[in-house]
Amino acid sequence: MNIKWENIAADFGNDFLKQNFMGPNSIMIMAELAESLDLHPGMKVLDLGCGKGLTSFYLAKYFNVTVFATDLWIPATENLKRINQLGLEDKVFPIHAEARTLPYANDFFDLAVSVDAYHYFGTDEYYLNNYLAPLVKAGGQIAIAVPGVTADFDKNGPSETLKKYCVSGEFQTFKSNAWWNRLWLRSETVEDIKSFDLKCHKTAWDEWLYSGSKIGTGDIPFIEADTDNQLAVVAVVAKKK
Ligand SMILES: C[S@@+](CC[C@H](N)C(=O)[O-])C[C@H]1O[C@@H](n2cnc3c(N)ncnc32)[C@H](O)[C@@H]1O
């Protein structure tokens, strides 16, 4: 399904979206990720690290799936207010949980998605096999999109302009799509792994940088320092074995 961004923005309202961004425009990212997914009405979807819920609202509204909107930093009660505001209370269920203590049965979800969150908890060898994949049915889908880099750095590292922003712990979790592919290839629990950079990288970041959020404004120097186009929004999609 290809819904124009202008229509999505009009449906939710620009102010609502801007108030609920927590990083690069998550609906744009989810919409592009969805092009690689098989989505059917009634599917049970885990939206892990959903933040203020935008990706969950998008999936429920346009694909008529049931979403368990799961997050750590944002209280479930706050997300419920937004769910009610949008009239999605039969489709989106807010859950407060940590990614390693998820309160779900094994083999429950048809799809697990995670936008701009998985790099906080999923860069080690064990996360996918031990914590996320078990919750997804055999043949189900797992899809993430995270901030990353276009290629693994060689010995020279990031460009001179970008270098000074690359010392933060968070930046150490920015990996290339090839890096994620290698990590997931070592997993016993998924197959048919595809990894790629999203086309919406620049637009999705711009939406956040100029949204009026103080944190977004604070990210402008970092993104502007990427004069060599080394940053990317990286996606990985796989099938649960
Ligand atoms: C940058 S925000 C992005 C939120 C949302 N997905 C979006 O794109 O707007 C990162 C999210 O990851 C979630 N997160 C980080 N570490 C987590 C963990 N250990 N368990 C569950 N969620 C986590 C946070 O609660 C936060 O809402």
C-alpha cells in the first residue's frame, strides 16, 4: 500500500505528529519499511520501542492490524491518551516494558517491528535469538529500522567534520546495513535476511530537525556535519524460522 505522506500528515495533523516525534520521522520510516512487509488485516504486531506510538498508530490505521505498542521511556498511560484521541483503542494496546523482559507468550506475533529503537538494546549476539525472535510465530516477520552508517568505517573512521560527534555511546551503535546483516546471519532463529538503506533518510531527519523540538534542533549540527553522506537509516527484514 502506497499512501502519500501528505495524506498521512493530513490524517493525523501536522501538529500532532511534530509533538510526538522522538527522532527522524518514524511514520515515514515505517511506511518505507512496510513496502518490504506482508501486512494483512488482523495480524498481531509487536511495535518495540514505539516511543509515543506514531508507528503503531500508522500500522493500525492504514493496515487494520492489532498493535502492542511497547515502550520503556514513555508511560503506557500517556500512550493510551493518544490512542483514545485517535479512536484506535480497539487496535492499539499500550504496554510499558523493557526489551529484555517483554510480557508476551512465545509464538504470539505475526510481525515484530522496531523503528529507531533496536540499536539501544539489540546490537549484541544474543538479543534476537533469546528475546525477540521467540515471540514471533514460525514464518512471521521481524523488521527494524535504525540510524546507522552507509558503510563500515575503514581505519580513517568518520569524516573530519563528523568525527567530533562520533564519541558518544549512542554513535557506537550506528552500524551499516551489512553489519546488521552479518549479525542476523549468525542467528539460528531467522532466515531470508534483507538489509538496505532507506531512501527517506534525509527527509525523515529534516522533519525531526525542524519540528520545533529542542532536542531536534540540537541534532542539527550533527546531521549537517555529515557532508560525506556517511549516515543512513538502515533497515533489516527477516523471516522467523
Ligand atoms: C529515539 S526513541 C524512538 C521512539 C519511536 N520509535 C520513534 O521513532 O519515534 C527510542 C525509543 O526506544 C525505547 N527503548 C530504548 N531502550 C529500550 C529498552 N531497553 N526497552 C524498551 N524500549 C527501549 C525508548 O523507550 C524510546 O522510546
